[in-house]
Amino acid sequence: MVDVRDGEVEEEEGRSSWLRAAMDDEGVSTAKVMKLIEAYCRSYIWSGSNTITKRALIAWDRMFLPKSVGGYNLLNIRIWNKAAITSVYWDLAQKKDKMWIKQIHTYYIKRQSIVEMNIPQQASWMVRKIMEARGVIQQLPTVQYKRTTTKQIYLGILGSYNKVAWRTLMFHNEARPKAIFTMWMKCHGRLMTTDRLANWGIQANTSCCLCNEIVESHAHLFGECKFTNIVWGRLMQWIQISVSPSLSYTQKMAWIIKQAKGRSCKTKIVKMVYSEHIHGIWMERNNRIFGETMKTAEQVAREITCFCNIKAKGGMREKMQQLMY
């Protein structure tokens, strides 16, 4: 007989191995654990496994940025922790009517200026960390004079960046998460097309595997390829939108960005269809290269419409059910 519990124990040991790696002679280091958590999250996103790797197509720090500036809005645990401590310091500096704040003022601050006083070394580690947050406050002038939320402090620490033109595609998009992620990678120009592989010195057939005509690039694969345009034209016909089939990649992106503005049902449908379209083309490309299988443009378009119908909700579902493929 096979003891199922042995397998459960092995699985549990596997999940906790990363924690044991962060332990030293003195115990668990919080900084090491947080670093390992980030390493495993980063590795899982880029490799799909629990093996730590430094390979990344987009800088990890960029993924923490808001979607409006080209990030993926992941939460940076370290910065959020710093923002939360800064929020507590603001309460302390404003002498909020709380018992613990009165105690700190009585025993450590003693009517001194909390901004200029030396941090009392006899205070606990927690109190010292709270008072050290005044450096963050000084770097964020708007926080010094008015109460802000932890989220606002967090965004202030992240810094300000220029907004990307395609930001509207990332909001209120009902497509599958993996389709949105593929589209996000495409908008950054970071998908591993063969022209990029060739620039890295990797030997590969650079011809587009969908049309077998010219070198595969982001602009060609998602804008100029005949196969892609057939799929896109079929999808536009399905959602009853007229668009010129001769648009270049840049012109198509400008048209999509314009159509993606607003929160109407039509806008949401366009964003979802476009995201699923990009993901469908990329998957078909990968299947032809690595899986040695291929579908016709009609099959790819029909598959995309199925995913869109499944993901649609509320008014979008009712609208899409009226569309005939």
C-alpha cells in the first residue's frame, strides 16, 4: 500500500524549502525572506516554474509601476511597508489623540521638534523605525502639509513617470489575464520575436512563420503580416466595425488607442477583442515553431471569438450574443 501522507509531507517540505534557505544561525531574516519571495514571484512570471532565475524580459521594478505609465501595478512589499510606517509617523508628528502617540511624546520627544531632534537610541526598534520615516516625509512635500493615505505615500515613493499612449488598453479590459499580459509585453516591444533573437546572436530562422515572407518583428507580426490581417479583418467583421485593411502597424495602434478611450460597451469589446487577438496570434506563432502544429486564419479567429464570448459579462455578453460570426 502507498501511504498518501508521505507524499503530502514531501510536498509540504518542497513548499517550505525556500523558507529554510533564508534561515541562518540566528534564525529567520525578514529581509532575506522578502527578497526570496520577490525572487520566486519574478521567476514564476518569466519562467512559469519555482526555480529562481534572473531572466526577465522587462525590468522587475517596472512591473510595480501603475498601469498608466506602462507598469503592471504589482505591489512592492518593501515600499508599501515603508509607506505604512511613514503614515504612522505622520500621525505621530501631528500629535493625534491616541494613547501610544501620547506615550511616545511623553517619554521620548518631550516637547522637542520631531523633525530636528536626535532619534533616541534607548527607544525600541519599532519607535526608531517610525521616527526614521521623517526622511521620507521630507522628500514628499505634499505629504508634510496634508493628510494622505498610505497608497498616496506609496505612489509618491515610486516616483512620477510619463504616461504611455496605450494606457487605455490596460483599464477595464475584460480579456483573459494572460491575453492582457501578452498585449502588455507587445506594447513594450519585448516579446521574443526572431529579429530580437538574431540581434542577441541567437541562430534562428528569422522569416515570419505565419506568412513566410519577410523578417518577423513586432511591427510585421502584429500589423503587416497577411495572416494577422486576415484574422483581424474577420474579427472586425464579427463585431461590426469598419477599419481599413491597409493600415500600418503604427496606424493600427493609433486607431486602437482612439477606439479604446471611454467606458462604453463598444469600447470594452474592442479592447477585449484586441487583447485576445494579440494573444491568439502569438500562440499560433509559437505553436507553429515549437509545437509544429498550425491552424488556418479562420480557425484562429473563431477560437478568439469563443474566448471573448466566455469572458464577456453583463451588457457586453448581451451585446456579443447578438453578433453572428
